[in-house]
Amino acid sequence: MPLIKIETNQEVSLPARQGFLEKASAFTANLFGKTEQFVMVTLEPGKSMMFGAGTGPTAHVSIIRIGLEVNRCPDYTKAICAFLDEELGVPPERVFVGFENIDGKQLGWNSKTFA
């Protein structure tokens, strides 16, 4: 289970959102070595955002995962930044990525938790 939440000031048209979500789901599953069955992706485009005193393309990404390999966060960040640059035109220097490692007891799904 990873959850990836992407907030950006970039506009993504309604027709393009489904394609982006599909790419982001496959990317996330591959990045963390999981099947897409347990990947959740949210996209919040067109948000009012400022970074570095400017309103150019920017994004904030939150990753929540059971068993996050904290020592791999630099690799994950590099890959996420490259993905957002390619897909949304947000340069890596305008992306923040936050990681949260949670215990399976803290995440519910299908009327139970993962532990």
C-alpha cells in the first residue's frame, strides 16, 4: 500500500486527468514494487500555490506507506521529481515530497486494518 497525493498549481484538463492518474498509479506501483491493486493516487490540480516567492509551476507530494524504506527516500524523491517534470512540467527544484511511514494497524481498508 502506498498512497500518493499530488497537489499542483498546474492545470490538468478533465479529459487528461484519467490518463495522468493511470500513469501515476503504474509509476507508484513500480517505484515501490507493489501491485496497483493497493496503490491509491489523488491529484489536486489548479491549486493556488506559491514556492520560493513565485507562482511558477510547483507541486507538493505526500507519500504514505506501510513499511517505507526511509533510506531510499532520496531515490524515491528523484524519481517522483522526474515524473512530475515529464508529466506536468514542474521542475524538480519546485517540488517538495513528504514521506510518512505508518504501521499497518494505522490504516484501514475493506472493513479492517492491514495488521
